[in-house]
Amino acid sequence: MNIKEAKTEIKNTIRAYTRKNEREEYLFPRSRQRPVLLIGPPGIGKTAIMEQIAEECGVGLVAYTITHHTRQSAIGLPRIEERVYQGTSFQVTEYTMSEIIASVYECIERTGHQEGILFIDEINCVSETLAPTMLQFLQNKTFGSHKVPQGWVIVAAGNPPEYNKSVREFDVVTLDRVKKILVEADCSAWMEYACENRIHGGILSYLNIKKDNFYLVENTAEGKFFVTARGWEDLSEMIKSYEELNIPVTEELMVQYLQKEDIARDFASYYQLYEKYQGDYQITEMLEERLAADAYSRKVAMGQEAAFDERLTIAGLLLEQLGEYFGRYTEAEALVKRLHQRLLSVRDWLSDNSRTETLEDFLEQQRHSLEVKVQAELISVKEEELEAKVLRILEGYLQVLKKERLTRGDLAMEKLRALFTLETERREQVIIRTQKALKKAFDFMQDTFGDDQEMILFVTGLSKNREGMDFIRRHGCPEYFACSKKLLFREREEELKQEIESLQRQWQV
């Protein structure tokens, strides 16, 4: 299965293992809770999905790369204890708590999450001295004499032997005690993730054209050559930083992340074309409706005469620009919703005449609450940024109330409503600009390519953009629905043709 399917499977496993009855007792027998064993090539996102799963399921996460550990850190240090057996005193060896198990308990105390994921990476690459400990861990869910706390699901990951010479094959006894999931590199699944995480548009457009260059691992006499999903994602961040700093993006940069020279060189050439087409077609100006009619007509004619790769790149450029519009809309929508929630709390605060605390006290409580959540790792970086922005806006509102000497009562709340209305109006402006840009993009695609495969690629790309689909569901886009309907009809027509041809062949036989 691909990494997206593996993520869903692990989430379902967590739901099954942590299901409780009305007495808050776990229903799934602990003895039948098999650890999940992910086996797949390096760099496809096995580690990354653990963070996503923990956040989406609202559970804790403790992650270790086991090859960085010794036997002592895994099972604990030995100590001598006195024991009496059948009236005779003996000295016996016991072990301190494993560093890994201790980290689980620390996570529980720090975050308050009683349930979570214990993720062990590179589990089949451990040293010979640690191998028996790992087998015991998978079979008995213990490190030394200490068990993994109830409610914590074990997920381990490793690479197939063809990718890593250090791999130790598990025996049948061990494999019969785990839930084994084989994961393969899948460009289409990764592209969905890439759209959601705003991977550079040049990379998305390139991989739409050359999917075979998405993932490659080669061991040859000349050395090891590889291109991975992790490499593409890290390269995306670096390209975006270079662009913001006006630093040239060269082939030398590509080779640092895409360690297969042919692919790095090919993408470097494509990136230069991508940047050229961005300027040639003036995508930004087009979507902002700043192109004169004659200039727009020239762009349409240019696109109609373009080669196949250039036509697909145009679709990619439009998708990248629209992605920025959708991102701004998502941020504006989230800000208004969160600000509205906080203002409801402020309203209750202002209407409670028994309170002696001021609005400054309220904001201080909110700041302290945010600090606690950040320290306990209860919120993501994105959530932290949103909360901080809301607090800054509320601080601005407070300054306005102070200047107008409004501290409590209906007048203060009326002023806050007026200030909040300004924020909702800003959101409406973002919505209008996004709607116009979306319509302009469809108009250009229709004028240039009609309903050809470039339009199919464009609509498919939009459908994979979660933020884009959220915007279209909420605010509509007649052009998207019309094109989708045409494409579905065409797909059904092709299916019927294939069925008729198949029946004709059978009849001839």
C-alpha cells in the first residue's frame, strides 16, 4: 500500500486498540494488540506520518531511532538487589527503567495524554547485542522488565534488505506477532500530501510530467544514487527560501538534495523553464486581472502554440498561484473563527459584574494558557501562530477600549463588535479576490486548451488541493462544477466504448 493508505490503517489500529467501554476499560485484549511494523524504502514519509497521526488522533508521540541506542539505554542499567528465596538470601540482577519507557511516562506527564504512539525507527537495523531486546520488545511489549504503558500503541519501521545492508531479517515467530504493513513509494499519494503542505509548484508541475523521477534508489559499482520524497520536500523548502532571498537556484543546489545527477540536472533545466514561463505568461498579473485585453489574447495564442511540456507547465503555474490564494483564504477563515470564539469569552467576561479582574487579566490568562500548551506540545506550530495572532488582535482591541474609556458593559461590547466587523470585511475581500482568480484561471484554461488533457490535469490538481476544495464547497465555483461534470461524462463515455469493444471481441470469438 502507499503511505496515505498506511496512515489510514495505523489510525484505524489506534482507534481499535484504544476503544473503551462505559467503565473506561480497554476493550481490545492487550495480549492481542500486535505492534504495527512498517516496512518500506527510505525517505517516503514513514516518520512524518507519525506526527500527523498523533496530532489528528489527539494522542501523544514518543519517537526513537533505535540504531542510536545501546543495550543499556534500551533496557536500563543493571543493579544488584537482595532477594530471599525459600529462606535463603540471594543477590540478583535487576535493571533501572529503560530510557525509552521513561520517555513515554514523561510524555504522559508533560502533555496529559494517557494514550499515544511509541514509534521505533530502523528497528531491523539494530546491532547484534540489541537484536534480542528488540525481539522481546515486539513479542512482549517490554523493554527489560518494564512494560509499555497501557493505551500506548507500538509502531516500528524499517527498510527492506535491498535498501540497507545492515538489515536483520525477522524470523517467523516474530513476524507472527506483528501487524506487518508493506509500504511502497507512490507519486500520486505523495502529490496529495504535497498540495496540502504547499510544496513548491515547480516540483509539483515537474512530477506531474515525469512521475518516474519521483523516487529512485540505485546501488551500483560507481556508488549509491537516490531520489526520495524527503529529498523533494526538503528541496522545496530550500528553493522557496532562496527565492525569497533572491539567491539564484542552480543545478548545484539540486544535486545536494536529488542525489542522482541525471534527475537533478533534468529538474534544474525544468525549473529554469518554469520560472521563464511564469514571466512569459504573467500568471500573477493575469489572476489579479491586471492584463490588458490584447496582452491576454497574446498569452492565449502563445499557449495554444506551446509544446506539450509547456502546456502542462502552464496548468502547474496556475495551480501554484491559486494555492497561494487558497492558503490566504484558509488563514483568514481560521483567524475570524478563532477570534469570534475569544470574543464570546470576552463578552461573558464583560457581562459578569461580579468579576474584579480586568480585560488585561483575561488576556494574561490567555497568554499563560498558550504558553502551557506550547511547553506541553499540545498544539502544532500552525496553531500556535494562529493563537498568537488572535492575542495580538485582542491586545489592539483593548488599547482602543482604553482610549475610549470603555471597560465594561454594552458600550464596550458594541465597540468590539464594530472592530470584529472590520476583520470579517477583510476576510470577505480575500474571498472575492480568490473567486475572481479562480474564474480567471478557468477562463484562461478554457480559452487556451478547451476541454483537452491540460484542463483534465488542471481540474484534477484542484481536486487534490484540500484548501481549494474547502473554498469551492463553501463559496462555489460554477466553472469547476461544469468542467468536472464534462470530465465525468467523458470518462463514462470511454468506459462504455471499452465495454462495447470487449463485447464485440467476445462475439467474434
